[in-house]
Amino acid sequence: MFDGLSRRDALAGLAALAAAPARADDETLQSVYEGAKKEGKVVFWSSNDVIANQNSAKRLARRFPGVEVEAYKIEPGPAIERIIGESEAGRLSCDVVDAPISYTQLLFDRGLAISYPWEKVFGIDKDSVLFDGRAVYTYNLDVPIAYNTTLAKESDFKSWEDLLDPKWSGKVLLEGRGIVFPLLALAWGEDKTFTYLAKLLANKPIIIKGGTPTIEALAGGQGAVAVGTYGGRVLQYRMDGAPVEWARVGPIPAMIYVQMALKGAPHPNASKLWNWWTTTPEHQEELYKHHYFGRLTGPNISPLGKMMKDANLQVVVETTDSKEMQRLLVKAGGMISGNK
């Protein structure tokens, strides 16, 4: 009956199999680190500059020596597409990837992001663990009203409705994907938001695709005001001498960026260690130092988040309903592209 095994050995084997799914719950930070040290490295694909992750890796190495971080800069769309292709080919080369929430479903639908007890093993704050443990919340990308300080002034902007003033006709730079509008809909409701977008489009904005190209155009004076670039980019360009600033006008829409440890990753323990590390104050400091990105609410709030809090500005954070956010994004993008 037991193919040559003793009854006791067979029952022990069955018991071990039954217990296998709970194995992650038995892990600790120390046991994960010991496994990561044996693996030697973690491969991280991120939309952020490599230097921010390299400096964070140096801080990781001081606490957890023996784990190298290979960081590569790649935008979320190409990264997700490549991960799916490599997984189908059985040769996954990435361990951890970051992405906005709108991209997560592509990995979830294919079972490519591991579900893990981050709170229990690493003590990550429960509000930073999303999608049943398949992602950790690392930072926000806020999308405030931005303006060129040589072409506009702070007092020009008291509310979002000020952008509808005819004096800004042909002077508003509008990011073409419309990422700000699904977020505004969380505060305003869908009807008010898309009525507002229709009026904004009637004011003949200049359509530009991409948050960074939008801030570049604003800094160069191609428009007086911009909707669709990030607060962190505004701070970065301002520190480099560009005549740009963000308006203290609420609500401030904020996207959520997450990181996912991948199923079938070549360095599974190192992937868990690094995924946790990106939620720590040490990593958050490096992220802000190089990009002015960080958490705008909750634990490890960034200096930019503190500015918004001190100014009593409402921060509207993206929901985890990625399908609804995608629906609204498609609607906004369709309205904008139809206006070209």
C-alpha cells in the first residue's frame, strides 16, 4: 500500500505535505536573510533611477551583508510585458518589480506575484500590504497643479476651477493619458470630474504625453500651467533652477506605486528581503533624496507629504480597485485624445 515505505514514514510524509502551504508563516526576518545570503543577490526592475536603489542597497548591506542588489531602470509597461514573456518561457530573470496599481492585475491574473505574510514576518504596517499580500505599498506619485513662475503666480490658483478661466486658453499643458481624472473622481464623483474635463478641453490645452515631458515643457515656458506632472518632478526641477512650482490647491490626487515579489523568482528569499526593505525609512530616505518621491500619508510620510499636511491640503489616494481606475482612465484618455 505504501510502496515499500513504512506506515510511519508515509504518514510523516503526508503530514509534511499538508503543512507545506503554511511554511511562509513559519519564516522570520532572520531565516529569510539567511536564505537571501545563500542566494547572494536580488534583481530589481524599477522605473526609478538606478542610483537611488544602489544607495539604498548600500544601507541594506550594512544591516544585512552578503546580499547584492542588481537594480535596472525600466518603465512599468515594458517590465510587465517582459516578465510575462519570460515566465511563459520558463526563464524568469527578475525577482522584484515596481509598478503603479493600474499594472498589477496583469501579473495577478497570471499568478505571477506571490502572496506573503509581510505583516507577520517583517512587521510591515497592515495598511502597506495590499491585494492579499501580493504587493507592498512603497510610495505615491502626486499630481498637483503646477505652474511656471515667470508666467503665473501662486495667487492665480485658489481652486481647480481657476484653470477654466479663459485667460489660460491655450496655456495649459495637459498630460495626454489623463491620469489625474480617475483620482479626482474619488473626491468629486464621476459626473463632476468629466464635466470639468470637458470644460478644460474647451479651453484649448496643449496635449503632452508623459509626466516628465510635461514638466520639461512647463519649465521651458511652452505653457503657463500644467496638469499631469508629479509634485516630486516639480521639486526636482525647481532645485535645479527651473522656474516651476506646485500650487497649494486641493484635492491633491495621488497614485500608488507598489512592489511585487515574483513567483518563480531566481532568488526567492532575497526578493522577500528587498521587497520589505523598500518600505523602511532607510529606503524611503534614498527615494526622496534622489526623486522627491515618498509616502504622502500613513507611515514614513515624506517631507512633501508633510508640506501638504501642514497646508491642510486633502490628499486623495488611489483605490486598490484597479479595474475601476482603469475604466476611468480609459474614459479620460479617450476624451483627451478625441480633442486633439
